[in-house]
Amino acid sequence: MMKLYHKYQKRHGLSSRSVREEDRIFKGEDRISILPEPLLCHILSFLTTEEAVWTSVLSSRWRYIWKWVPRLELDSSDFTNDKTCVDFIDKFLNFQSKSYLREFKLSIDQSELSCENDNASLYGPCLARVDMRKIQHFQVEKKLGERSSFDDIEIPLTLSVCEAMVCLKLHFVRLNDSESLSLPCLKIMYLEDVIFPSDAAAEALISCSPVLEDLKICLSKDDFVVSFTLKRADPVYSVKDGQSVVIDTPKLEYLSLMDYQFKIFKIINMSDSVKVDMDADFEIFLGYLQERNLFYDFFNNFSGVGDMTISWKTVKVIYIFQGMNPLPKFHYLTRLRATMCINASFKLLPIVLESYPNLKHFTLELVKDYPVTVITRLSTVLPHCLVSSLEYVEMESPVTEEASELNLARYFLENSATLKKLVLRLDQTSGKKHEPRVLKKLMKSPRRSRLCQFEVLPVVPTPNPWPEFYTYVNPTRF
């Protein structure tokens, strides 16, 4: 058999080298192990450090290759204690040549330890040994237990000249002051519960990042941040009462605001194409009803945007303040996504739409239940956008016994003069369904716009890979 195989190779002009490699494949030998070391290191770089270490038992060829991988990703929970984890990092850094490491990811798990046994401070000297000059991705996060508090942060870190860093993600880290801070290539910065030595240091960290595009900040109770040349910003949590934020971001493309607590919020410069996502209850305004202009001034910052998303929490505050000081007009906004409670939607919908006179695309998500008096009739005074500009509406709602969602769909059909398409998605996961004759009657409802297409579709449920007694929470920090 082998003679016939070699005769075939010779007839087709195969080289002796290719013949030898084909022999290895024919005999079932390991072809991956004969690859050059740089390529093997590149393959291992797609694994966590723990997974890469396991390859050392494959053969003598693989014994030390994992140590040359320019990437370190560790979770302290995989070690018996913090000291063992720190010793491993030290040995890894000793083996690596100077400025060779490109990616560093460390998760320090203190969730099972009490404050007395918290050894997170051991990581300070270890992190100080990491050469930041050539690091491209640097991430440190700390997981705290129920007995831990915000003041348990004991992971000091000094950033200086990081000439190659593209991505920086820090959680529960105490940053030291640095006189030579430079992040010329940084595009992504996620800071959650990070302690700065001063407000000026927080501002300097961002201002020394001239090409920063994606910023996500969970500010601590003592800090605030001024940001500059961002393309994307996600300030998720905010600071204590009385703090202020000024944004000068001419390249900003996306801004997300959650759990808003700023008393003063000012935008100096922002792109007209920015997308704004508001998911905040604005509790600070509710405590200062006499300062009703604060609420108006805040929303007036975004009067020139073209795309906005507002959550149910935000819509509730809009309703509370509309009697005292209504929203400003968003004349440039053409695309809106909003969430409302079904019970309150008949009252809120006209109020919200009235603030967007040139709206073209409207996505409405209906949820239940909100303890308010149910209003079953919509205002006969039509918002300006229904008469002049609204073209596309997409609604998603659970099926209700009162068929409130059907009445809202009928409202758009009968009053939208420029409507081109209305899609109603019904969530039937509760087991409730509308009778076919009810939906058929809705489909035959009169339409003010002759061009309007109307579709009723079921919401496609997302399959849950976990058993029913499990609650899966998708991690969104990093």
C-alpha cells in the first residue's frame, strides 16, 4: 500500500519534503506541533491563560509555549488564595521579555471573603510590575461579596505612558496620581467605581486620550468627569447630589444616561447625529420641584438630536412635570423609541408625541402594570407629527383582556395622515390570545393614510438555555 502511495506521489511530481509531510499525515502524526512557535503562540492567544497552561501536558514540544503567549487572562477564584495567584503572575512576568506582553486581564474575586481576610492589596506591587508601554488591552476588575462595601477598594494602580494601549477597563481600582500620563492610542475606556486622587485627575485621564471613541463611566460617590473628543459615551451611574457635568464632544455618536443624579448637566458641543438613550428616573428633580426649570434645561440640551430612546422611568417623570413645565420641542428628531405602561399609555402617548413634531419612525414597547387610573380614551387633539410626518410605527405589547394594545394600533391607523406602515407584535407567552374575529375587525379599521400597510405578528420568544429554576443574568460590565 505504501509503495503504491509513493509511486503516485512521484508520478505527480511531489517534492521530497511534501512527501515526508504527507507520510506524517498518513501515519496519523500531529501536524499542529510541527508549526513554528510564533504561530503556536498566536493559536494559544485565543485561549484563557488557564486553558493555555493545560496544553503543556500534550508533549515536550508544548511544555513552555504557553509562557511565550503575549496575553495573560486570570481569575483569582481559580487559585487557592490571592498569594498563589500573585506568585503565578510574578513568575509569568519574569519569564516574559521586557515589553512583550500585549494583553492583561485580571479578575480578583473577593465575593467569598470577609473584609478581615481581604487580600486584594497583594495585587498592587504585582500590577506595578506590568510594563504598560506596549500593552494594548488592560483590564482589572474586582468582585465583592455581600459584606463588602464601596470603601473596600484596595487595588492601587498607576498609569503612566501607555503608548500602545487601545482598551482600558477598570472596576474597583484606586488610581494613583501620575505626572506623565499619556494614552495616545486609547479608543475604549470603561471605568466602574474607580477612585481618583482628585477631580482633576479624572478629567486628565480622559483629556489625555485624544482618539477615545467608547467611554463607559460608573462614577464613584466622590468624582465627576468632564469628557472631550468622544464618539461614544455610556455614563451608567452618577454621583451624589450637587455634582455637575459638562460635555464638550463634537464627535459624540452615542450617549447613554442611567440613574441620573446631576443637578447641572450642560452640553457645550455635540454632533447633530448623536443617538441618546435615557433610562433614568431623575430623582434629583423630584426632590426639587421648585426648581422645575432644571428639568426643562436638561432636556433642552438634546433639542437638536435626531435619534432618541426613552425608558418607562423617564416617561413617568415627563408626565409628572408636563403640567408645570412641558418638554421642549425636538424639531430635528425623526426617530424615537419609547417604553410605556399599557394602563398609562392613553394619557402619555399624546403628551410624548407632541414634543416631536417631525417624528418619522416610532417604536413603542408596552409593558404592564402601573397602579394608575386606567384611561380608555385618547385625546382628540392630535399631535403634529400624526398629521404631517409620521411614516413608520412598530408596537410590541402583551395581550390584554381590555385589548388596549389594539385600541392604540387603531389610534395610529385612524389618525396618521402620512403613515406608510404599522406593525403590531403581540406577546402571547402568557397564553392569552385575541380571537381571530377581533383581529380581523382591527385589520378592517379605516385608515387615514391610503398608503398604510398593517401587519399583526407574534413576538418570537427567545429560547432560555437554562432550567426554569435558574435565573440567568447576562454580564454587561465588560
